[in-house]
Amino acid sequence: PALIRLRDYRAPAWRVETVELDFDLGIEATELSARLLLRRDASQNLPLRLDGENLQLLSIALDGVPLPATAYRYTGNVLEVDGARDGSVLETRVRLRPAANTALEGLYLSGSHETGFLLTQCEAEGFRHITFFPDRPDVQSRYSVTLRADRARFPVLLAGGNPDGSGELEGGRHWARFVDPHPKPSYLFALVAGRLEKIERDYVTADGRAVQLKIWAEADAIGRCGYAMDALERSMRWDEQAYGRNYDLDVFHVVATHDFNMGAMENKGLNIFNAKCLLADPDSTTDDEYRHVEAVVAHEYFHNWSGNRVTCRDWFQLSLKEGLTVFREQSFSADMNSAPLKRIEDVSLLRRAQFPEDAGPLAHPVRPAQYSEINNFYTATVYEKGSELVRMLAGALGRAGFRRGMDLYFERNDGHAATLEDFLGALGDANGTDLMPYLAWYGQAGTPRLKAHGRYDAVRQEYTLTLAQHAPGTAGAEPRPALPIPVKLALFDRDGGMLPLHLDGQTSEGITELVVVLAQVEQRFVFGNVASSPVPSLLRGFSAPVILECDYTPGELALLLGHDVDGFNRWEAGQQLAARAYEDLRDGASADALQAWCAALALLFDSHGIDDALLADLLTPPGEVELAERETAIDPQHIHHLRQRLQLRLAERLGAEALHQRYLALAAHTTIDMDATSQARRRLKRRVLELLNLLDRARAGELAAAQYHDAPGMTDRLAALTVLLRGQAPQAASALLDYRTRYADNALALDKWFAVQAQIPDEDAPERVLMLERDPGFTLKNPNRVQALLGAFVRGNPSGFHRIDGAGYRLLAERLIALDALNPQVAARLATAFNGWQRLESQRRGAARAAIAELAGHHGLSRNLAEIIGGVLN
Ligand code: HT7
Ligand code: ZN
């Protein structure tokens, strides 16, 4: 398939000043007229070409005159029109089939024919599935949209922008019009029509605009929107305070749907959310999911400035809006909740999802140089690594400098389609500094390695830290430019106290933490006045997205785990130590690290000064995917067993009695409250029960069964169910049945029923998935359900998916073919689970290759799936 290349970018030859859309909405058939006021770039003498994906063209007129068939050509993807001039008006009328649209791109039906509603999804290139248009983000237009429909079937009619009238029509029909004063790219267009209920709140922006906030959902879900409304209000206030950004329309609509390919969409004035990222109530939502709802609501709202007011020139700049908006959300969530826990969560995600992506055949730079299907580039690299790059820039400028830079970025680019150069340029110019060296981060794939080596000179009382960087996959290749790598660091004495830092002869009294920037391949940093051999705490707060290689002894890591005041680095030291302990077990080597890890955690377990949630995270070793990243011939089942043994050793060290007592103490405070202390208790209670389950299944099973039945909310209920299933407890079957019945009508809760079973890490996992597919609740047509069963199996159950006979691979390949025919975006995303198969041990590698090769040979794969399969095969 044709590749789109960044270097081929050309400014649009035709722009659209205003768009008037007029929809006659129906579920089986919708007709719409589009009236485009065209502007021609005189410097490019090109004919008018518009995107339009398999549209049924009913009529076409230019400047009021119907066009004969000889005056235009439509290939099925591109409409070329003769005779258009600067200032011409093109009118087209097309017919769409929303109910037949299973790809959920363009205009489609959510729910059933009888009760469902219509909605649109246009990012990245969905607008061309709705009408003919230059469907690219650097064409920004003013929209007015009129919706007409049967009032009984579609009582609610919504589009982006401000309301501009509504009224009755003949035959029980009605209309509503919306005008958006802000020019926008076509990917931000949206409409929603159907039977929806709403909750409302009045909001006044810091600059005095009265805004109506309205969240819409189907009747059975509207009662679960209150938390999202609170989160929206918090997000709006935070953006005013942290970035000086105010909302800019009179109304802000948010809509929940159960049928959505991604998490949510920031359409101007009309955000649309996957229900799982919006609805929340204690009975069906876990604590982690509550935080996720808050984060996604904030993310979409923040796009109003970072994405909508300032958008991307082209899709290669996607991280300009996504990396920046993830960073803004992470800062917001850190302010709303615990900053160290948020950082742990985000870095864990980066390591679990982005590092493997960056280490395999699908690796790509944060700003890719080319793509075949843009929907495949909504990746962890563009989002999560992109956010880490913004974090480095923010760190380099400091809080006030970053704010100055962002102000200038918004001021210069408001209403424009910008590039990453515009972003770095504004941040640098506002601070009289050159940030362009950071551009190198955007252009190269792979996770850099940072080697750190410390040497203490007792005579000179000097500590020399040598830092060196190494780009992955560079052996024998063109040398890449050195990246600027900010390393935040501190030095600890052997009693766990922080040492004052005197770097390179500078005396800066009282400074115990600073950032050094490694700007070359290798650099030395000399600290003076160091009274004894220190332990360095490096990359504090994960100051750069690299893999740190440092020759710590287990005792040094244990010291940091016990004493580091940077919560993230304390956890990180524990993770490093646990990984070493895992290697001890794997290699049958000395058990120093294992003992140091268990001993340090036993001390922390008994100490009282530590937050329950942080303790729960400290008691959790790196996940199986992260451990696999350290192996060359990966055997996921072996990794699973070793990790279980590692946790068992920790549980033994803590002791069944102590675990039981701690469980009871935490359970005595069981509430449904959402405050931080209650959430932290639930998190630790879950971890303690999981550890006890490894030691004494019968006892843990009893506790879990009681917890399941008495649980006041989903966090406790799901935790208990998981423990029962993992321990093969006799009570598991009845709990599963109870859950299935209790949540038969709650799709989001039912998703968890599928997911928790798909993740049971035993030999029967593929057969269990087949059995669950026969449940009447399963359908390939709903992305959330696909994610809950197949996604949880291939991503959340490495040992089950990678069964040595290849059953997991064949199952995935077969389902991908069926899914691809319905929804190529979802199929392609699921297919990335094949990433990394080359590093499996030989038997699994052979089985995976066979399954992927067969899939690759299948005729008629979508461009989305073909690109991923072609990529992983490389
Ligand atoms: N900007 C949104 C991206 C999105 C999307 C992309 C492709 C296909 C479907 C999609 N739905 C939403 C999500 C976000 O980052 O906010
Ligand atoms: Zn986004």
C-alpha cells in the first residue's frame, strides 16, 4: 500500500472557508447536503480534489449550477471537479448507511435499531466517510450544521458549536442548528442524535463566560455521570489556573456511548466518550477506573487548547497534541491525587506498553517519517513517550519558564495548524534558549540506554559520576546524534541521609537534588566535599525515558528502597532489586538480591510511616511483560512461574499470620468512600490478600469469598473474585455465577467478568476463551467486549496466550480475520499483540510465525491490519 511521507508535505491547494451541512437523519439512511465556500491557493495550479470514502453521490452543483457527469470524476476515494475558482461554492448531496457501519468511523449507530442513537467519529480521517472535503487537519473552516429528524425517534439533536435555533417541521419532525465560531479542522466535527438523557451544570470561566456543561447518556446510564461532571469542572478550573486557558463556547456537551473504537474524542464543543471512560459508580467501577475516568475527562477537555485551538499541521505532528495533552493530564492527575503514585502508574504503563513497542519491529519515532494507515499511529510511542518528551522540556525550563513558553506557543499558534518545530521554537524563544537539540528525540525510535558508573576517591573526597548514552540498534549503523538526557539526581550516605551537592567545584549550600544534562555520548560529573562513599539516586522521578544501567549492589538498592525520599525512586529501587531477585531465582545464583528485597520489604511492611497505596506498589514486583524485556529467548510460562515463586518467597518472609492480621486490620475499615485513604487501604488489602493466597489458599479463599459477598463496591468485589479464580478456590464458581447474574444488564461490569476469566494464567486459557465466546453476551461487534475477552487474553495473560502448542496464536489469527471484516481499527490494534514474537524461544517462535504468516496470506485484509501484520513479520 502507498506510503504517506512527512517529507512530501505540501500546503493545501484548496481551503474551505465555510461549511454548511444539512442532515436528514435516519438509521438506515441519512442524507446530507454540504455547501463549501472554496479558497484556492493561487501559487499552486491544481484542480479541486476532495476526499470522499465510498460515498453515494446524489447530486453535485458548482456555483449553483448542477454539474454534468463529464465535469467531475469520482474514484471511490477522490472527487475531482472541473471549473472551480477561488470563491466558488460547491454543493454535494450524499446518502449514508449508518446502521451498516460496523467500522465505527464516520456516521454510525450506537446500540440497537430500536433504541440506539446516531453519532460520528471523524479523527483521523472519518469526515471523508461523511461528505466530500479536503480531509486534512491544516484545512480549518467555520461550520454551521443543521440537523433534521423524526422527533420521537431522535428527540435530542446535537452538533459542535453554539446552538443557533431549533424548531418543528411537518410530519412529527424537528430541526436544530449549531454554529461554531472557531474555525476547525474536519476531524473535530461531530453530531449526536437520539434518545438521550442529560445532567447539567452552570460554569463561569475565569474570564467571565457563562457555560452550560451537559453530559448525555442513555437512560440506564445517566445516573452514573455525576463523577465525570465533577471531574470536568475540576479540569476546567485547573486549566485556568495552571495554563491560563479558558473555555471558549457557551455550551460544552459530553456524550457516552458503548460503541467506540478508542477511549474518547475531543470534538469541538461535543466530546464523545467510550462509556467505560465516563460512567462511574461504586457498584460497578473500581478505584483505578475512577481515576481513569477523571484522567480521560481531563485529557479530552485539555485538548480544547492543545489540539483544537492549536491543532496539528499534518498527522505526523500527532504527538504535538497527544503527547502534550497526556503530559497536561498527568500533571493534573498528580495535583488531584498522589503525585508519586501517579508517576509510578505512568512509568509502569510506559514500560509495559511503550518499551516493548520501541524494542520490536513496530518501533517508530514519536514523529514517524511515514505511514500507510494513520489510525495505526495512535500508539503508546506517540502518546506516552511523547508525554515524556514534553516532561523533559518542562523540566529543562522549570515551572515558570515552561508556563512562559506555553503562553507564547498558544499565542503564536492560536487558530493555526502547527508543527513540533513551532512548539519547541515557542518554548525556547520565551526563555531565550535553544531547545532544538530535543528535536532529535522526536526523530528516532528505540529506548536509549543510560550507563551510570560512580567512583569515590576517599583521599580527595570526590565522587565522579560517569554517564554514557547508547542508542538501541546502532551497532554498525549510522551513528545518531547524542540526545540531551536530563538526569535528576541525589546522593545518599550509607545511613540513608541525603548529602549536600557540590558539583564541579560549585558550592550551592543546601542543595541535595539537582539535574545534570548529559548532552554528549559520555560525560563525567565530579562532586566535591563528599565525606564518604555515596549511593546515587539517579533519574529521580524518571527524569528521562531511558533504560538505566547502573552497577548497584543489592545492598545499595535496598538502602534506596528503605530511605529514598523521592517516592518514585524508592519504588524504582524496589523494582530493580526485585528484578535482580528474579534473576537470582532464574539462574539459581546467589540469593543476595532475593534476601535484600524480602528483608527491605519486611521492614517497610512493619513500619508505620508509609502510605498504604505506596506500600502495595512496593510489594508488587515488575510485571511479566517487563521481566520478559530482560530475556533473549522468552518463555512466558517460565517467567510466570518464576514471578510466582518470587512473590511466594516474599509472602513467606512476611508470614501468613502477619498477612492475615494486616488483612483483618484493613478490612475492619471497609467503606465505600472514595477519599485517598480509603482507596489506599483497598489497594493494600488486595495486595495482602494476593500474597496470602500464594501461601495459604484455603485461608485466603475463605477471606476472599466473604469479601466478595460483603463488598460495598466493585474494587473489593473484583479483587476478591480475582483471588478466588487465581487460587482455584471452591467458592470461585458460585461467585462467578453470582457476578454474571448481578451484572447481566451492566455492560461495563460484564466486561470485567469476561476479562477476569480471560486472564487466568493456566494451561486452559485458550479453551476458556473459546467457551466464553459462546456466552450470549459476547459479540465481535462491540470493541469493549472484544477488548474485555480477546484483548485481556492476548495482553493480560502472557502465559496463557503464549501456550507452547500455539493455540493462543491460532485463536488470535482466526479472530482477527473475522474482526477485520467488521472493524479494521480494532482488529489492527489487537494484532499488535503479535509484536515481539521474534524474541520468543524457538518452539513458540515457530508457532507464532506460522499463525502470522497464514494471516498475512489471507486475501482482502484491511489496510489497517495488513500494515500491522506486515510490520510484525519483519
Ligand atoms: N484524539 C482522540 C483520538 C481518537 C481516535 C483516533 C482514531 C480512531 C478513533 C479515535 N477515537 C478517538 C483520542 C484522544 O487522544 O483524545
Ligand atoms: Zn488525546
